Amino acid sequence: MDITIIGTGNMARGIAARALAGGNTVTLLGTAAEKAEALAAELSGDVRAGTVGDPLQGDVVVLAVWYQALDDVLGRYADQLAGRTVVDITNPVDPQTYAPLTVEAGSAAQEIAQKAPGAKVVKAFNTTFAGSLVAGEVAGQPLDVFVAGDDEDAKAQVRRLAESAGLRVLDAGPLAHARQLEGAGYLHMAVQPGLGGTYASALRVVS
């Protein structure tokens, strides 16, 4: 698949690393071209670099940005997201205190769906940390990726992306359940001090 990742931070690096490991093509869009080019130079595979504002291409668009940046991204791209699978990885928290924020729409993913009504929004990757995504595993176990969305074809695309990278996908149901996934993402962040603050853990379902 052809994956466009908006963002050049640690999560963009982690998701790009997994996508490339799965043989996918990745385009990185940064707020400055040099940021995207620098990240692309660190990665191996079919990876390209561009600037936020460039026309979107590809099958899947990953919003690898802070929740606070979503309005800007949607303002630039809302008309180009129609018909595309849009992956929201955000957890709505205060970037200074990491306190959770109340989102009127119910979740960040549902807010995106309201502001870009033609997009096929899927919540995914918000419970995983950047370092574990680069490695693809924790303690020898593949990462669990929880997905929620209303479009089954879009969820299937995200499943193919994750599984091609060696990750395990668990379907969390409709997009309305993104609120619970964001709560799980916050919980995973909240327990980090007790785990040494390394952000090297993973949430996994054992049955």
C-alpha cells in the first residue's frame, strides 16, 4: 500500500518504520521539508519526503500529530480526505500536563469524522508507543493494535498495514468506541512513572 504520514515526530517514525518493514511505500509530510527529509534519511525502504500542504497521495493517510494540530491539518486537507482511509492516532491530552481533555464529539476520531465527513476514519495505534513501534515488539511479543471504525473496508486496510508489519490487530468495533481506546491510551501513559518512565511497555490482550 501507499501510506502518507502527516507528521515527523516519534510516532511518525515508529509507524513509518513498521509500514516500511511490511513492504509498503511511505510519504512523510512535515511542517518543514528538512524535517521530513531528515526522518526519511533515517529509514530504510521506499520512503519519500514532502511538506504539509503538498497534495495527498496513496491509499491511507495517517495523522501522526498532536491532537492540538488536528484543526490545522483538517483545514488544509479536509477536501482531499473524502473517500480516503484516515488513521487517527491521537490521544486528546494537554501536552504540558498530559491531563486528558474533554472532547465534545466524544473522541478525537469522531471529531475528525465530523469535520471531514467524507473521510473513512479509523482509530488505531493510539495505545502503542513510538519506541515499541520501531522495534515491532515488546519482550519478544508482537504489539497489539486496536482499531475502531465504521467502514469495514477502511478497517481492513489498516489491518493489512499492521499485519504486514508483524503486528496483531484487534477489532474494537465502531468509531464510537474510539472514546474507550483513547481512554486506554491515556491509561497506558498514566502508568509509565510506575514502570520507570521508559515508555517501553505495551498493552496486550491475553486469552
